[in-house]
Amino acid sequence: MSDVVLVLLVVVAALSLQVRNMLTSVILISVFSLLSSLLFFIYHAPDVALTEAAVGTGVAPLVFVWA
């Protein structure tokens, strides 16, 4: 299961660097953060997963879009 998430992380990271639209890039960064929090949860770190999900998926994209 973690191998699939790791491959998805690499694919999403590469896509976020390749797209030209900034909003699409921010959405892909948010998906990357969501996958990271899923990986933390798989590795039995629920506190880190919750923090990553809150900050990386909620607050950071909001700041990127606002800026």
C-alpha cells in the first residue's frame, strides 16, 4: 500500500512542476500534501498526518492562492 502512495507522490510532484497554470499547480501541491498525510497515517504517525492534512491541504493552498 505504501509503495502505491510513494509512486503517486512522485507522479504528483512531477506534474506540479510541469504544469503552466498556477492554480493547477497549487491544487497539485495540495494533493501532494494529502498523499503525504496518508503516508504518515500508514506509517502510524497520526499526529503528524493530522497536522500535514490541516496545514498542507488547507492553509498553504489558501495562502498560495491569496498571494
